[in-house]
Amino acid sequence: MRMALETKPQTTPYTHRQATAADAAEIAPLWVAFAQERTAADPSMRLQGNFDFVQ
């Protein structure tokens, strides 16, 4: 087991940061897709037609 770990190639570590208001336009499509899928799976969840995912 130790040998397998020692020979594993190094990868770039994952980095993350907190989203800012400037990221809203890029994140909004992800929220829209999630909300649509969630609505399809859970009929008790309803989306408002005028909901602004960017704001």
C-alpha cells in the first residue's frame, strides 16, 4: 500500500475561494439548472417566473 502512494504522480491541489458579486453572472446558470431539476423532482417546490438568479 505504501508503495502505491509513493509512486502516484503529483497533481495540482484544488484551490477555492468565496464567490463575489462579480461572479453572479457566471453562477446564475448553475442555480437556474439546479432549480429546474429540483422543481421537476419535487412538485412542492415552485419557481417564481420573475425570479432574478443574478441578483
